[in-house]
Amino acid sequence: LDLPPRAANALHFAAGFAPPRPSLAPDAPELSAVRDAARAIITVAAPAPALVVDRRWTLIEANAAAAALMAGAAALLSPPVNVLRLTLHPEGLAPMIVNYRDWRAHVAARLTRDAGISGDDELLTLRDELLSYPVPHHARPGGARPAPGAVALPLSLKTPLGTLNLFSATTMFGAASEVTASELMIESFWPATDSDRALLAALAAS
């Protein structure tokens, strides 16, 4: 059925069989190499913002660039921090997001797809919560479609030095045989153009 490891475990358990995949806590000693690898990836991504999240987008670790972006959302930084909630909430990064409608539609579509694959209804609950947030007054019209000629939908952020356009990349441990490791996601955000690269470097130096 090509089920993800957690769903496959649940199916085996429901049928009265032992789950075929081990499932460990994120801080388990056995996962230290995975944690080290994830930390190394987000560290070398700098000055691009990068963070590690679990299957429900709970923040596990962030590099300095991502932490600086999130610093303005102090009200939402009490653990556990949900990265998508922090991004789209009115008290989070929403006031910075120029293409809020586009980005929220993209996030909602991803949560819908992931819920369909994993069978995790909590992702749908999170999606519905995000869609209930008011759209910031500055948000431009949109519908999660990249601009003509664009290779990816950017996250466009209003910064003191100008608008910064970043496209996202998701890294996962494709050969993971343990449930928690298979669900870890490393989300990194990269400059969309040379001018965005220069702006990102300037922001990092300021």
C-alpha cells in the first residue's frame, strides 16, 4: 500500500500483529546521529533560514537565521512551537508576508496532501485553523500560483532592507527505517534571485 512507517505500524497493530518499524522518542540516544546530521544541515545552510520539524510541524531546532526571523513572534514561541501556526498567525510572521494568500494556500494544500498520505487528521485540524486566520490588510491578491517564469512559489517577506523572496526546500532521511527519523523534515529557504541573495547576506550582516 506504500504507507508511511507510522501508518504501516498502525495497520499492523490493528490487525493484531507487532508493528514492523521501531518508533523512538525524538531525544532517544539511538537517534543522536540523525539529530547531528539535521543540525549540520541547517547550520551549513546559513545565511539561509533553516529548521527541523516533526510530522506535525512542531519545531525541533532552528539555525540562527530562522531564529532571527521568528524572534518577532515572541507570543508564539512557548514550546511546543508549531512552525506553520507561527508563520501565518496574526501575531506571528503574517505582518511580514507580502504574498500571504499565496503562501497560505500553498501550506493548506500541502497539509491536505500530507493528511491524505498519513491518515493524520490533526494535520487537517491544523489546516482549518490556519485558514481561519484573518488575511493581513497588506496582503496582495493571489492563489498559490507562481508568477510567470518563476520556477517555484516564493515566500515574500517584507524586511527593513526591502522585499526578500525565498523558495523552500524539504530534506528528509529517505533511507530511515525508524518511524521518528523517517518523519523528520528539514525546511530551508533559499534566495530566489541574485538580488535576493545579496539582500539575504545584507540582512545577515546587519
